[in-house]
Amino acid sequence: MQDDRNFNDEFDKTIQDETDQKTKTNEVQTDPAPTEQPKRKRGGWKKFGAVALAIALFFAGYLASALQFDSEMRTLQKIKNAIQDKYYEEITDEEFYGVLFDAINEDLLDSYSQYMTPDEYASALTEATGEWSGIGLTFLTEDSAGNPIMLVRRVSGNSPAEKVGIREGDYIVGYGLIDEWLIDSEKYGAFYAFVQERTKGEKFLIKVRRGEQIETVEIYKDTFVENYVFYRTNTTAYAFTGAQATEWQEKGDPLSCLDDKTAYIRLTQFNGSAGTEFTRAMEQFKTDGKTNLVLDLRDNGGGYMDILQEIASYFCKGSTGKSLIAVAQYREGQREQFYSKTSVYAKYFTSESQIKVLANDGTASASECLIGCMLDYGAISYADICLIENYGVAKTYGKGIMQSTFPFGLFNTDAIKLTTAKITWPKSGNCIHGRGILPEDGAKTSAQSFEKDKEITLAIAELFK
């Protein structure tokens, strides 16, 4: 069975082609949700035959021959037959089995586990490569008073939104198909529905407010490969571009608050080609002669273990070769150890180097595990972490568990994703599940800001005091 070591977290709403929404307080994402797909009710189901049988057997806890039925299964079949024969309204197989799948997802499993149809599983595999379909925006949807807003919190790298110039800190205040019929609204639900109705390549308009200026931009949904790593110094900025996000080019604005020794890298997700991208950014770091690093993990909800293993290789201070970066503890007491791909800290940092980390309550899962690895190996101390306050709350998310995905076949198959283990840090054995990293641990805090780069500037000033 495949085990994708999925650290993905679930705390956003999403707009994504042919998906529903997922929730965390007041942040949303339009289309690519770099995090895992939410549980969702089944509006319509295909009859899967053997698949339905396999799920039913799993649900009943049946472990013997698939040709036998225990009493629970016989009862279930009797109920299905009676409903379909006698109930005054027609109930299809799709509806009947859909209720069972919903019960598994919503009542039996935790919020990170779910049964996935063949289409959903295929979509998850595609998204794991970094390929998305949509426009590429993450929103904050309520202000501190609970009023509806659509504040752009993140623009996915290489997305249609990035290409038309939408930036973090912009407000979406209207949308429509033509200028004469623009809808002035900042309500996310209606905008979500509008975007979902658009087909790939169908042009529509978004009204964007930046400061006191309002501009209408033309955009369309498209398939794109997301860029997850952004590199900046006080003189240059780089990111990956191109159809497959493989071209490392100067892109974006320098970060003027940095000194000549320091570079800034933002890692938005442990997904797609993020490991390769991070390696290229570190090569640029060395080429530029930088010795200090600001690693921005704000709103990074996690991703895949193999990518964490690549990126952790840069932060296992004092180690050589493969270094322990995380331990999984399973239900029956088994332990599994995960190691970095290598250890190259000494190649990029000196004894005088300073590494600082930016985080917030959207920093979760693999991001928290990376921070724990950096702490345990002494690459950073808690005082090197700055927690950005979100309406007065300063912490990381607090997800210290791992999901594994088990497909039921080889081709065009459905699958089930299950929480399988608790994750602890490599040396301390610390597990931050349900807690996160807090100011009382010694981390610094800084104010939230939606002005371009102001939040980063304030946090860096706090860290380098």
C-alpha cells in the first residue's frame, strides 16, 4: 500500500475546480489549496461495485473472505433492499452508499482523515505535483469586527492572479463578466460561487482596491504549476517561472529592510517541487555571499515528508550525513524514524551565522516539524522565532500528527487517508499537537499588517534587535 507520508493540514476554505470548501476561522483560498482536501458531502456518486463492497467491508470491520457476509453486512443489505423496494421515494445506490461514505468521513474519522473517490484521489495525486487549476488567491474574509472582506493574504506563485499583478494586501471589492455589470461585493461566498461557475479560460473581471486606488483587472482560471519558494535580498529577488515553474529568474521586489549579509526565503508549502526550489534558493544564497537567513513559514500549512527531509538537510547543525529529523509513533507502540537526505549546514552557514524564522497561526504540521528540527539541532533558539499576531493571537497552529494514504487498487482507484501516527521532534521528543509554539516558550511576537512588506519588516526588526 502506498504511504505518502502526508503532513498536509486542513484549516482553510478553498475555491478549487470541482471541490467544496474547507474551514479555518476566516482565511480562504481560491483554487489551489496547498493543503489537503477537506471532507465533503457527496452530492452525486458513481456506483463503484467492488469499491463499494470494499468500503462496506471496511466499515463493518470484516477481515475474512470477501465472499462472506457477517451479520452486520447482512443487516445492511436488508436495509438497503427494503429502502429501495418499499420507500415512497426512489433511493439510488449512489445516494445510499454516499450516506455511508459521509458517515465514515464525518462521524467516524478525525478531521484530517477521509475516504476519497477515484476522482478525488486522482486530483490529490495531481495536486501533490504542484499542479492546480484556478486563479491562485488566498483571502482573509472577515475583519476584526466580523465584517465581510476579501483581503488578499497570499498570491500563489506562477498563478493567473500573480500574472495580472494582484498582490498581497489588495482588497477584492467587485467582480463580474463585463464592466457594465460588475457586482460590488466583498462577500466571499458569492465570489466563490461566481468563480466556480467559470470555465477554464473564460475571462472575467475583478475589481481590486490597493490603498486608495481601484483598478479592474481581467483574469481567467487556468492550470498552472505553483512556485513554492521565493528568494529576496536588499538588491534582488528571484523565483521560479515558466509553464512548469522550472525557470529561476529575477522576479519580484527586493526587501529593503535586509542588511548586506542577510537573505530572505519564503517557503509556502512542502509540496510539488518545493525541495528542488529550496535547493536552488540556497545556491543563490551562497552565490550572493550571504551568511544570515530569514526563513518565512507564515501560512505554510505543511505538505509531504520527503520534501521535509530535503529541506531539513540545511538545518541539522553539527551533523554530517543523514540526520534524524522526526519520529512517528503509531497506535501499537511502533516507532518509525525519518532522516534528512543529507546534512549540509556547514556548507552554507558559519559559526557567526544567524537564522531567523517568521511564523503565525497558519504555520502548521511539516513547518512546525522543521522548526522543531532547527531547535533540536541548535540552528535556532526560540528567541530566533517571531510569531505574527493574528487579531491578538500569537502561536503556530499545533499539528503534530501524520496522515498516510492507502489506495484500494492500482489504476483509477479510490483511497482512504488516515491519521496514522503522532510526530515528535528528533532529539527532545517534543510533540506540539494541540498546542503549537507559543510566546511563553521564548518566541518573540510582532504585529500583523496587511501593507506590502510591513509585516515582514516589523518582524525582522524585532528579531535583529
